[in-house]
Amino acid sequence: MRVLECIEGQEFTNWECIIVDDGSTDESPQIVKEFLSARSDKWRYIRQVNQGQAAARNAGIELSQGKYIAFLDADDFWPNYKLKSQFDSLESDDELVAVLSPFVIFSANSKTPRLVSHHATDKLLSGWITMRGFGGGIESVGLIRRSTLGTDLRFDESLSTSSGLDFTLRLSKRGKIGFVKKIGMLYQISEGQWHSNTDELNRNMEIIRRNHSDYAPDPLDEWHAAYIYWTKAKSKGWYKFIIAFVTSFSHPKRRWRILMIWALSTRNIRAKWLGFFHRQEIKKLLSKKN
């Protein structure tokens, strides 16, 4: 219930919350209903046959009535100032279609959480679509101007791992995406999680290349193949990963693999450095989450 409590505790109070249960098979429905039994009509609960996260978000969009829309996955968490800081940013600039915030990536065993911060839309989307950089996290960290979506801009339900990327690319063509400085979301991962389902990732990337190949100047197929190569190598353990790393430097045609591992390494070093620099702030936010 932490995810619902972090919504209830927002400093900005003029909101409605639509909970979309995408065919859960555990005790979630009963837990949610008990939580809502003592709450006001600001909360709405709907249940649908399992169709995936993209379909669940689209169902929420269709039912929403507010001026702005935010999404929050069940395993993510907002600081209590998140909605207010993003609302103020959108209200101050009519040209913005959405705003994003920095977000924290952490795991139970990690001593140094990573802090991901973006400052420019083009750089964000270029890094995201080539898999070299972190995503923007619009699925849990963004706030979007509802009127921008119209009747046609929705999450592509044929996508799973890349529905947020596809949505953000199409949203960026309708106006400016802004950035606020305060951390807007905490995202917990399990150790070893790195787009581990390579078959599904590859299927998603094929759709992204078909629909958005004009966005990135570099060959997306090379970047995507390199990312999947390192994902598979990492899944086989560190010994196999190190062998793959060493042999990549011995073959002159493996340029994209070398460039990709360099990009992934530097993005993680930067995120860990930012996490260390903001460690006291992150520690306080994590203590509130727990």
C-alpha cells in the first residue's frame, strides 16, 4: 500500500486517482478495496482482464478528467512534493506538453543508489532510443498536459518494454518537454535486472526502428544489437561477461559493441556519482518510503 499512501500524502491535493487492476492474481483487489473503503470519491478502482501495462495506462487515460495526467507503477514511489513541483512548472509555461524529474534507481543490496537526471529533450531521446542512455521514466515520473494527448496519442499496446519510449517520442513532436530539478520518483530493481528478456526486447526494438528510425542519425540496428549482446553476456555471469568484453577489443569490426559498453559504463558511473553527491537527500526519501 506504499504506492497508494505516497499519492495520498502529496502536498498537491487537487487530484483524482484511478487504480487500474490489470488482471492481478494475488490478494491485491481485496487489499485495495479495504484501503479505499475509508477514502473519498477521489479514488476509483477498475479491474480488467490482463492486457499489459500499456493497456492499463490507456484505460486510466480514458477515465481521467483532470487537466494533467501522471502515471505510477505499483513498485514505484513519489516524494510528497512530486505533483506540486511538476504542476507549478506546467502552469508557468503553456508551451510545455509534459515535465520530467530526476529519479532514483536503487536495490536492496546496493549501497550507492543511482540518480538519473536529464536536462535536454533531444539528448534524452537520442540516448534512450539507441539504448546508450537511461530512459526518461515518463511512465512513473512524468506529468503530462491532458489536452496534448487528444483522442489519438496513447501507449502502443503492441509494445511492452518500450511503450514509454514510443509514447515519449510521439509526445515530443507535439510540444516542449520540460525538466524540474527535484527528485520525482524512487524506482527499486532486483539485482541483475537489465532488460533480461532479450527476445521480447528485440521484438520491441524492431517496432521502434520501424516507427522511429528517422529520429536517430546513427544506425539503430547496430546500437540495439550491441545492447542485446551485452545483455545476454551479462546474464551468463561475470566470467562470461569479462571474456566477451576482452574479445570485443580484439576484433576491429566490433566497434558498436565497444561504443555501447563504454556508453553503458559511463552512464552508470555518472548516475552513481550523482547518487553519492545527493546521498543525504536520497537517504531521507528512502526512509520515508520504508
